[in-house]
Amino acid sequence: MNLLKKITMQKKEPDEPPEVPVYWIEISDSVSKRYQFEPDGHLSVTVVNDSRPAVQKVADSFLNKFFPSGYPYSVNEGYLRYTQFRALQHFTSAALSVLSTQSLLFAAGLRPTPAQSTVVSWILKDGMQHVGKLVCSNLGARMDSEPKCWRILADILYDLGTGLEVLSPLCPHLFLEMAGLGNFAKGMAVVAARATRLPIYSSFAKEGNLSDLFAKGEAISTLFNVVGMGVGIQLASTICSTTQGKLIVGPFLSVIHVYSVVEEMRATPINTLNPQRTAMIVADFLKAGKFSGPADLRYREDLLFPGRLIKDAGNVKVGRSLHKVIKPSKLDELKQIFHDEKFLLSPGHKWIDMVLEHNASGEDALRGWLVAAYAAELERSNHEHSASVLEAAYEKMNDVFTPFISELQAKGWHTDRFLDGGSRFAMALSI
């Protein structure tokens, strides 16, 4: 013990107590690590002993490099499945990209050298692809509301653009037209894919680790892009060296590509409120008294037609302009019923229109949706539309809303905002 003290203690002035370095050893999964605070406050880590098999070392190294720290406990359910299909998606996308580039070079009458490929790609990117990006950039609000739908659409657009490039050798006289349209579709796809990336990653962040999730997701994308490019080069020099071969392999890769992104989106438990998810929450609550969480709804979402009406939730349609859904003669009456609320309801024959104020939150939308659903129930019983039905529905909503919203927040829903991507009103309405 005295020898240990002599080694670890630093010499001090006689009137000062000796300072002992703070360190400890942790043993986990056959790995011993020594942790020590340096004089500057930095924590250093040294591996003392590692008795794991070589296969396990490689597997753990892969997890550390491509998965967030603390995985699987630091992410929400579905992240592994999302990552698996994301890898497959990038693999097939990269392979398709190589085939399309080769076809473009053949159609232009150029030899497929790297220099010429770069020239052709940059000419096209600086033209129609930028136009596609500008067109798609105006749809950001809709992408916030339905990121899953737009992410799938992005890959469909990308594959359509790639398909036009693959077909370009069949009509070389239309090379610029087909290549331009292909890059226009790709430009739209790039914007849609990038714009929807953040809400998708945010849905998996469980411990404020969004940057870690993003970095590891990009690492997986890069790895499988490189692997896919290698396979694409191999295919381009063998069975896909002709246009006929590309017409066989290309659609097959495209199907896998789109299927992969659909499965990615189905595995994503987005926890922000939009019209479809809000309607499903209300429907589950009214039918079975169930409080559904993001993971409960992910496989039930309609990814292709998210705007469908849900009867059990009152057939509510949100986002239409105020002047289109509410007659001026009814405006004062509705404001009397929904005094101090940030929504207005206008019952119709097939659905109930809900219009939100510009600063309405997710809680406001849920309040309005519950009123609409209760009103639809009462109307089916009374077979009439009247102000008294809305008033009765409003009272029922107030009776259940406080425990209702508390349960939803406990399930992980972010009720501070509502993403509908539609029209809202901001005028001062006097009674």
C-alpha cells in the first residue's frame, strides 16, 4: 500500500495534503477499462483487459461505429428495422445510379470514362435538377405534416428519374429531354428526402441524442452506398452491359428500393400530431377507451393516401380555407359556441370541416376533433344538424379532455404543435 501511494501521489509542499488521482476500473462484457480524471479535468479511458472473442469484438466495433451510443436503450422501438431497410434502400439506390450513369454516357455517344461522367452529371445537375429542387422547396409545410408519405414519394421520383436515364439509349435523339426530365425528378426527390430526414430521426431520439442518431444513420448510408456502387459496377460490366439487361435488372432493383423505404416508414413511430394520427387517436379513444401511442399507430397509418376520412373520429377534414367552409351568417353563431377556442367547426353532409387559428397547438386540434367526433355520434342518434348538438358535444369534450391529454402526453405525444400543412385564419373575429 505504501508503494502504491508513492507511485500515485504527487509531491506537494509539506503543509499541503497529497493529491491522489481519481480513477476506477469498470468491468463489462469481459472488458476491463480504467477511467481516470486528468489534472486538466479530462476523463481518460484505457482498456486494461479484453478477453472477448474476435467475432464479438468486430460486432461491437460495428455497433459503436454505426449505431447510437447506448443502443438499443437510447432509441425508440422500430429503429433496428428502420436501419435494416435503410441500408437495403441505399444499396439498391447506389446500384441503380451506376447503371443510369452508364446509360447516359452510351446515349450521348461518349465512352464511359470517369471524367466524361463527371462533366455530364454536372451539366444536368446545374440545369433541370435545380429547377426540381426549387419546385419542391415550396411544399415544406406539407412535408412537415406527412413526412412518411413525402419520403416514399421522394424515392419514387428518384426511381422515375433513374428510369428515364436508363431508357435514354433507346432514343438517343431525345437525350437532353430525357436526361433533363430525369434530373428534374431527382431534384424534387433530393429536397423531399432531405426535408423529411429530421422529423424521422427525431421520432427515434429518446435521450436527446438526435445528432448521434443522425451521424450514425449517415454512416450506414455511406457504407451501403459504397457497397451498392461496387455491385452496380459489377452488374454494369456483366449482365447489364446492354440496355436489355438494364431493363431486366433495373425494375427489380427499383421494386426493392421502394419496398425498403416503405418498410422504413412503417417502422418509424413519429410522435407529432397531424390530421391522420389525430383522427386515429380520437377514434381509438371513442371506440375502446384506448390511448394509442406513436408505436401503436405506425403500422396502421395510410402512407399513400393520408388524407382519408375516419368515420369513428367524426369524418373531420382540416386545412380548408375559412371562407370556403363557413358562411358569414354562421360565423357569429359558431364563435358563440366555441368562445375563446382556437378552432371552428362547420358540419356538412359528408364531413365536418375544422378551421384552426394560425397559432393553434396540438391540444387545440385535439379539442376540436373530440367535439367533432362527439357531434357526429349525437347526429347519428338524432339525425339532425343543429347548434345544440355542437354545444352538447363541446360539454362532453370538456368533461374528458384533461385526463385525455395527460394520458396522450404520457404516451409520448408532442401536443405543443399540430402539423396540418393547410390554411389557417388569423383575423380578429368580433361577436
